[in-house]
Amino acid sequence: MTDLATLLPRLARLLDRLEAPAAMPDWKTVRAARWSAQAGGLKPILHPQRVALRDLLAIDDQKRRIDANTRQFVAGKPANNALLTGARGCGKSSLVKAVHAKYAPKGLRLIEVDKAGLPQLPDLFDQLADTDYRFIVFIDDLTFAENEAGYASLKAALDGSLAGPSDNVLIYATSNRRHLMPEYMAENLETTYPGGEVHPGEATEEKVSLSDRFGLWVSFHGMDQDTYLAIARHWAAALDTPADETFERAALQWSMGRGARNGRVAWQFARDWAGSK
């Protein structure tokens, strides 16, 4: 049996490792990382998903706006934190990954943060402030329940905290909700109209106040049948299995089974199509 005198030094060394700050990734070779709230550090993503802007169809205006904002940021010019909202599966997350892939050779790095890591954002900002690279902090599929932890942390990080991000950090977030929180009819009933002016209730004002701190809002919308089929054909061709006379019917049946027509469903159908040939 291990005696206490032998065990105590081992425990001390373990505690030292836990308390020591995690080493920064080598950004020369690491292009993306994940912020781990539990470990208090950055974990490199060795094989980040690569998406090309040319493969994102039917969102030309959204691509233009996010690309321009990112280009300004990489060039050291003023740029805005961005909130990408709207219909699911229409390319919000893919667009962020695509602009990262485009500008990574110019020093842009991507850091993925989940909701559990939001309270530790000031620690992340401290680690990134003195580096020679530019970072997009990426928060995907962001929504909050009532009084959920992390809401106030993100709100302060965007605008209003002394521990906000430095000039080499932007926040890009995606959400299916414009204001990131559930909205209720009772809150709309709090609205008043003094002198003909609209004054939303306090609950509504509080929910708008978070999304309002993103300087750039980019909206995504559902697509019609022709657009869905065009995207499916594009991906089928990219997978070396172009459409034949049965393609359109099969693609529409697939979308009805999924209950949606969007870029994600088109990509999933094309993979099934290619795999079955």
C-alpha cells in the first residue's frame, strides 16, 4: 500500500499541473481551437471543417457582407461583431467557416466557444490580446432560456465591460432567433403608446439589448423549391455523381421526409445520392 509520505508529493504535482495556465497553441500551425471552460485553456482543432465560399449558393448578399467585414478586420481596419440569424440549415455556420478558410493564410484564426465557456470570455480575451494574429470567437447556435448563465457575460463582453475583447478579436454568433431569447405575447402587451410613440416593455427591451450590441446583423431566409434543387445538383456534381432523370423526384421526396428545404438538406441528399450510386 502506498504510504502517505509517497502520496502527498504526487498530489502536489497534480495540483500544480491543474493550477498552471494552459499553454497557448502555436498559431503558426494551428488555425482553429476550442475554448475549454473546464480546462481553462485553448484546445487545438487539428482538422477544422473547410468550406469554400463558392459552394455556398443562394446567399450572395450574406456572403458579401460577412466577407467585407472580415476583410476589414484582417486588414487591421475597424469591423463589427456579427450576428447571423434566421432559418436553420441555410448556411450561417458554414459562412463563418468559409470566411475563416479564406483568410486563415492571412493570419485569421477561429476559436469556438460554447455557452458553458461564456462566463470565462474575459480570461480568453486576456490570452489573445498580446498575440500577432486576428481571432474570430465563434459562438454557434446561440440561444438563451430565461435567466440562463452566460447571457450577462456575453452582453458585457460585446459592449460595456472593462474586460472586453482587444482590437484583434471579433465575435461572430449564429442563432435561429433574432433576439437570442424566447419572446412571449405577454411581453408585447407591456408596450405603451404615449403620444403615438411606441415604447416596448422592459422585458422586450432587455431581450433586444443583447442582439443590439452586435454591430452587424445578417439575416438568412428559407428557400424555394428551385433553389433547393439547384443546390442539390451542385453538391451531386461536386461528389462526381451528377443528376439524372430520377434526381429531381428523389431530391423532393428527401426534402419532404425531412420537412424542410434548405442547403443542409440538399447536402445530405447529395451525399445519400452519391453513396447509393
